[in-house]
Amino acid sequence: MSQVYVVGGDGTSAPMKRVRCRNEEKELQELLERNLDLLPGDQISPDNPRRWLLIKREMPVPDPGTGMDRWSVDFLLADQDGIPTFVECKRYADTRARREVVGQMIEYAANGHHYWSKELIRDFAEASMAGPDGLAGVLARLGIDSIDDYFEKIQENLRESQIRIVFFLEEAPPELRSIVDFLNRQMERSEVLLVEARQYTSAGIKVVNPVLFGYTEAARQIKRQVNVVSGKARRKWNEGSFFEDAASRLSSTEVARVREFYEACLNMGCHAGWGTGVNTASCNVRLASVSGRSLFSIWSDGRLQFNFGWLDRGEFSKRLLDDVLIAAGFEVPDLEKDSYPIYPKDVWLARKDELQSRLAKLVSAQAESCETLANREA
């Protein structure tokens, strides 16, 4: 069994103590509800990491005979593409984390379109997202253009069995691994995944290490390459198509300002990746020395989104917040509640030059820091 180690200031290491779950509700379900990213979206889809909307915890499942709610799924989530995601949490010691639970989950997923309408799903999501930002704010951070279209996608995906089943456990028994591996190789549209969330503790600090199992590259190749989303396939954008789409949405002056900012980022040494949105293009700007994920995303409708939720809470993230955004006059929400702040075009384009200048200084300082560290190690 692999171990997790703490490395001290003197370079010596000590193993962390493995923690076994005793209370499934508190140690798995509540943990996941507060930290949906423990479902490792980057491991599920490395090229386009999955991000989650909580529709409902304890999603009710009616009895077909009576129509009364009889069972429940631990979580019903959806990702940014409207793929319904069924999550069941189980302790290792719970022997039901075998064939019985697998059968139940497949039955729920196969009949979800009979149980739940898009209106019911939306009502549950609005109740779950009753915080300051509300459902609209959460979906905006996922890059969703139309709330109505999004829930239509979810309903259509349920009908077409374009769904995802996830077993979230502290440790998976071998027989469940075998079942998940078999099912995932047989299914074209649906995904059956297993996430081991092993927990460790040391000096009062708990560490959770989520690892995806059962989604090999071979299994990915079996999956169909289209998403059933209202009859539309995902689109792979590039620089040319991004600015063509932007030109259809923005004024010529706005497009020019967006392009200036984009080219300035490339000149700083950042790299651009391109999204796969059905309706709206996105340019995802990365700095390799900081993170494999994007620092921020530019949308073809003019929005600018900063992705603090994907960054380590280190010096760079702090300076990006303090020395760039706040210093340039941007209002920043509480990042504990909203770690993907979005600024409409009218807000950020008015401060584009100041933002660009401060960002260039931060990127330059980061490059100098990396060079200094490399020289020391050499």
C-alpha cells in the first residue's frame, strides 16, 4: 500500500497516519459536498478538466410502482457540458460497496429520465445554490451561456444515457475495481468511475488524496467522441475561430482590445489553450511555471474569468490577487465562496492597460524567481 509522507525542513520525511472512515455521512458525504473538486476533474478529462454543479445531495428516486420517493442517490451533479453525474459514497468496511450498489446505480442512471424532468432538476439546483451568487452565478463560472439550454442538455443527456457514475470511497475493494474496469470498457456513452479518497493525518492536519481508477486511455478511446447535447457536438476552437466569434459579438474596438491583451500575454511567455464550448469560444491562458491549468480565461463574448480555484494558495496566487487585480481597481469577491471571479467586458476592458502592465510585472518576477532557483540548484 502506498504511503504519504511529510518532509520536514531538514529534508527528512515521516509517514502520515492513515485514517479510516467510521461515519460515512460526515467523513465522506459532507466532505465531498463542501469540496466537489475531490472528484478529480483533471484526471477524468486532462484536456478539458471537469467542473461540477451540485444539483442535489440525497437525490430522491421514486418507486416505479407507487410513485413515492423510496430511495436516493448520494449526489446528483452535472459538469460544464451538462453530463449528469451520479455519485455514491461508501466506506471500505461497507460490504454493500460491491455488486448490490453497482446494480442500484446502473438502474438509477438507466431510468433517470423517467424520474426527473429538467424543471425538477433545475428546482433542486436552485435550492442547492441558494448562496449569495445563486445558480446563475455558479453557472456563469462554469461558462454556461443559457440556463434554460443547460438544463435542456442535462435532460437530453439523461435520455441518451450520456451519463457518468462515480463511486467515491476511502478505498476500493478489488472486486469493485474489476466491475468498474469491465463496465467502462463495454460502454460507449456512459462512464463508470471509481475515486479513492484516502485520508491521512499528521500534527492535526488532515490530507485527502483523491485518485481516479478505472478510466484508462484504452477506455477513453472506446468512448464516442461526441456529446449528445441537443444534437450539437462539442467544438474545438482555435485562435482564428475565437476572434471570428468575438467579432460577431463585440464591437471592432472591443475585439481589438481583447486581441491586444491576448498578444501581450503571449509576449510575456504565457501559453494559450482553446476551449470546446458548443456556443461560446474560450481562450485559456496558462503560465507553465505556475500551474498546468489556466490562470484566467477570456470568452468570445468579452468576459474575463480568473481561475483562483485551480491555483495553489502560494505567493504567485496572492500577488495575482493583491498586486494585479486589487491594485488595478478590480472588486474581488470572497475567494472562499467564489474562486472563479468573472468580469464583464465593460469592467475589465476599461482597466485593460493597467491590468496588462501589472500582469507583465508579475510574470517577469515569476520568471526571475524560477531562474534564481534553477541557478541555486545547479
